[in-house]
Amino acid sequence: MSTVPTIERPPVLPPEPWTFPEPARRTLANGVGLLVYDIPGQYVVSVRAVVPFPLSEEPRDVEGVATLMSRLLDEGTAEHSSEEFAELLERKGIAYGASVSDNGLGVALDVPKAKLPEALDLLRQTLAEPVFPQAEVDRHLKTRLAEIEQERALAPQRAGREFLATHYDSGERASRPTAGTPETIRAMTRRDIVGFHRRHVGPLGATLVVAGDLSGLDIGALAESTLGAWLPDGQVIAPAPTLARRASDAARVVLVDRPGSVQSELVVGWSGPDRRAEGGWAAYPVLSFVVGGSPNARVDAVLREEKGYTYGIRSGFRPRRVGGLFLTSGSVRADSTVESVALLVGILNGARDGFDDAEVRAGIDFMSKTAPGRFAVADAVADEAANLALEGLTTHFTTQTLLAMQELDAAALTRAYGRWVTGEWTIVVVGDAATYADGLRAAGVGDVSVVPA
């Protein structure tokens, strides 16, 4: 009688440290930095171009001009009308987008590998040769005004806008909407848009990222023949951004009155670090996950799972080029508004007392072990490289951050959290003021003021 041999199960070993893909680097003749990530099998190539400038460079009376400029880049160039440009994008299978953040301009293209040369030339045209047709300028200005009305109607956007206006000093650009206000949009002209583009959008300081399966392509030569022809016609080098000042009365509660609301939108936040934080950045993504970054995190464990007040509330450290924010936001049942705010502030303050080893390990494992999956595709690689370039960093920062996470422990997370969470909070609630204002005052979470929706 034969017996089946016993095979010993091999041990499960922890994964080897993962590193972000290393790009090929060069600088084009006009000063544009080129980062090339060859990722075999990714036949849709992701292209990102970024030009850094702080939003504080916008003239005060036409704030939002950078955003309007970005939206008009593909609305006609020296070589193609708006309709022709849109047709070219569609015919060549190119997905295009452009936007502005507090760090500068970003333009994104995703294109089939075979059409990459044409895509790079179209990118050059949008950056170097936009013509800003008056009819398109007028249309986008009207669209932005309609968009502002929509933002006022949507509770999350209304809460976010009120938070910035409350937390930051009114003299800071950060206290006002990135895309402008009704007053600044109505004051804006085509001349303002053209002038901002000429002064601030040029090759000096710009970075081009190309990621995908690039076998058989000479990306350096392609980039030089397209983006390399972009000239710094009138471009000025913007000053380095500075830390946005916090308002002297930032630690208070603002209730945006929306009578009859069946939900209340909450934003609770305070100043946070940037990626160059003392002690390193590694602790802060882990803290975001542990405090409010998942359904199992501290915030949702109470407000969602135990109390049933919300579908989900999220916390996170949001870095800017200089400084940042720690924000917790989400909606709760209207009848739970007062208790939810009190519980939320208690959870956030209570985390200063420390974290247990199990939640620390869960946070580190999630952030570090999911990184290979998060950055497995070309667009994620290109986005990470482009976003860091706007902050003057490279993706070596990503690798070093992931490695540093492995050295974290509960004491390190507690120290990092305590550097920024002091017990002072800017709190915004969009809800029914008549029903909840007195309760919020009695909760003792801060001085309460009411503003109309």
C-alpha cells in the first residue's frame, strides 16, 4: 500500500521592498525637463506636461484667469481652429485635459502608441500657440459663472469653499476659489488671459513626462522636435510660493444655513505639513489611512459602523507646495449633526493619545503593499511624476517615502500627528442653522457664526 508523501507548505515571506520605476532623464534644448518611463505592455501612452507657478501670481481683480487660460488652450491654435483641433483629437484617439492647481498648470494626454508623434505636436501647439478666440473666451466665461452657481448649490463644494475662506487670512490667495469668483470672472477679458499665458506659460521650469510602452521610439528626438521648439516668448520666472497665513480667528465654527436640509455636510480641519515636513512625509499617508482613510478607520468605526450617522467620512493630510491642510469631510444625517460634530472632534483630538500596533501595521501595510498595484499602469506613473515635478521633487521621493514607512512605529505616528493636531479646528457645517446652531454652541466645539447659503 503506497502512501502519499507529505509536502511541507513553504513559508509566506514578506514582499521585497518595491521601488518606483526609474526614468530616463534629459533636458531639452529649450530647458524643458524630460522624464521617460518605458513600461512594456502599456500601449496607451500617458503624456503629462507641467508648468509651475503659484496662483498668487494672478492679478487680484481677475483671479481665476489661470484656470480660464487652461480651459482655452485647446480651443484653437495658430494651426487649427477649435473645431479642427477637437476633430484631430477624436480622429487620433487622444484623450486631452488641462487644469490648474495651486502649484501651476498641468496638461494631460493619453494616446495610442502609434499616434504619439502627432500627440506631442498637438501638445506643443496648445502650450506655445493658443490663440484664445474671443467667441470661445466668452463661452468659457459664461460657463464658469454657471459653474459657480452650481458650486453654491452643492453642499460639498459649498462647505469646501467656506472652509478655505474661514481658515486662511482673507489676504491670501488660498482663501479664495482657484477658478475665480463672479466678480473676477465678470471683470476678465481676453487680454487678461493672453497676458497671463505669455508671462507664465513657457518652457522655463516646465517638465514633460512620457510613460508607456516606448519600444522602437526615440522619445528624446520626438520631444526635441516638438516640445523642444517651444520658446520662452515673454515668460518670466515666478517667485517661489510662500506659506499661506492662517486667519487670526480660524478656530471657530461656521454654519452655512440651508433650511430644510436632510443631511449636513461637515468639514473639520487645520493646518498640515507639506512633503518636506520635519521628520519626513512617510507618517502622514499612514496617519490619513488610520484616522479616516478607510471604512475600518477610527472615524467610520464610530460614525458609520457604530452610530449609523453617515455613509462615510474621510480624513487626509493634503500637502501644498508650502504647508498644507489636515481635512476631515463628509455628510451625516441631519438629526445627528450636533452629536456627529462632537464625536468627530473627540475622535480627532483623541488620536493625539496614540495609536495601537495593529492599526499602525495595517496602515503601513496598506500604503506600502498596495503601491505596486497603484502604480502598475502608465497613467498612474505619469501622474505621480508630474505632480511631484510641480513641487520640485522627483519620484525618488516616492520610493524613499515607501521605504521610510517600514521604519515607522506607534510612537513615530503619535509624534507626527501631534505636531499638527493641536485641538484647534476650523469647522464648517452646511445644514439647517435654525435647528442646529444652538446645539453646536452648547457642544463647546468653538464659537459659532451663521452665514446664508
